[in-house]
Amino acid sequence: MRKLFVKTHNVKRFIGLMNNLIDKSNEVPKMGLVYGDPGLGKTQTAVWWATKNEAVYVRAQNKMTNKWLLEKIVYELGESPSRKMADLIEQCISHLRLKPQVIIIDEVDYLINRMKIVETLRDLHDLTGAPVVLIGMQESKTKLGKYRHLYDRISEILEFKPFSKEDVEVIVEELSEIKISDEAREIFFEKKNRFRQIIKGIALLENLAKTNGLLKIDTKQVKGLTIEK
Ligand SMILES: Nc1ncnc2c1ncn2[C@@H]1O[C@H](COP(=O)(O)OP(=O)(O)OP(=O)(O)O)[C@@H](O)[C@H]1O
Ligand SMILES: [Mg+2]
């Protein structure tokens, strides 16, 4: 399997959302929300984009406190975190005012029920003008909708969608190290529309080709396999 980053439709739409946020004038709030089912590439896309664009990427964790989140952000900004909560916020603000960077918070579902943290995210956005992008599960849009003061600041929303046939074709073509015929691909990957499923499928076919000394996978081999749902 090749280790490549594939530009799926979701990735292209993510790039579009980021460009829209960055291009907004100062008066318009610059919070974004990206959400969707598991395994569609939200995290991978965010990390890829953050690396290319010098953004701050922080993954929220279970039981994360306000202080813990700010410490992680400060650390990602390249500074050593202060001990006190008030100083931590100050550190973020002064750093971001001097050098604006996009802040991406992944797995935001861990933070949604914590009022204090939601307020901190809003403060970070309001006091620095830095775009703040939240990434979460399918339900996060509804859950965040309950926090009007935060939700009103979200000016760009993107749902990661299950892959189209064309997406699957590009992913298999780019990642598979063996040839798979068009018909075999359509049959075998018909019900697989998430990255983890597709990657497992490619690995299975690569293995099948290796153990049988085949250079190409055809319909014949695929039909012989029990297709996982
Ligand atoms: N654009 C991509 N190109 C190649 N591989 C990818 C890409 N996006 C995701 N993957 C692969 O798919 C796996 C799942 O993707 P990822 O963890 O980003 O999904 P997710 O939407 O964040 O899922 P979750 O909701 O469970 O957090 C990754 O570990 C990676 O191997
Ligand atoms: Mg993820």
C-alpha cells in the first residue's frame, strides 16, 4: 500500500472552507465547523492542512480541562505554557495577535458539554481574530447549536460525506500497489465508503495477489471472496 494523501472531494471542500474563512473581512466571525461520520478522513485532512499552512492543530481528549486545552495550544504555538490560567490565555492572545494562525480543534465532542471550555474557544476567537475551526462527529452540529453565542460565530460549515464512486476509484488507484480491474474494484468496494474499510480492502487484495503470485486482481478473484459489509 502506498502512503499517500489522496485529495478526495471532502479534502477539496475542506480546502475551500479554509480559504473562505481566511478571506473573510475582520467584521465577519471566523469560526468553522467540520463534522461527519467516522473514518472519512477529517483528522488526516486537518493535520495535512495544518502542516502545510502553519496552523495550530490540537486534538481534544476525554476529561480535558480548560487549562489543559490552553496548555496544548500554547505548546503548539511554540511557547512553554505558563502555570496560571489567566497567563495562559494572555499567552495565546499576545502570540496570535502578533502572528495570526488558524487554530484547529479536533474531536471537539469531548469539549461540547463543558460550558467553560466553550467560552474559552469563543474568547480565543473574539480576542485574537484568529480563525478557529472545530472538528467533530456527526452529532456535533446539533450539540453545538445549543450554544447560541458560539454557534452564531460559525460562518462556515462542512459535512464530510461518504465517498462517491469517483472518490473510491481515485483512492484505490492511488493507494493500491497492485492493479485492480475496474469491474473487480466496483464489485469489491461497492459497500465500502470509508477510508478504514477501503484501506483494509486494498490490503486484503494486495495480500491475495502476493500469496497467489498475481500481478492483477480481476473479477474472478474478487467473486471468490466473502465481501465484508
Ligand atoms: N486523504 C487521505 N489520503 C489517504 N489516506 C487517508 C486520507 N484520509 C484518511 N486516510 C486514512 O483513513 C484513516 C481514517 O481517517 P481519519 O482518522 O482522518 O478519519 P476521521 O474522519 O477523522 O474519523 P473519526 O471520526 O473516527 O475521527 C486514516 O488513519 C488514514 O489511514
Ligand atoms: Mg478523527
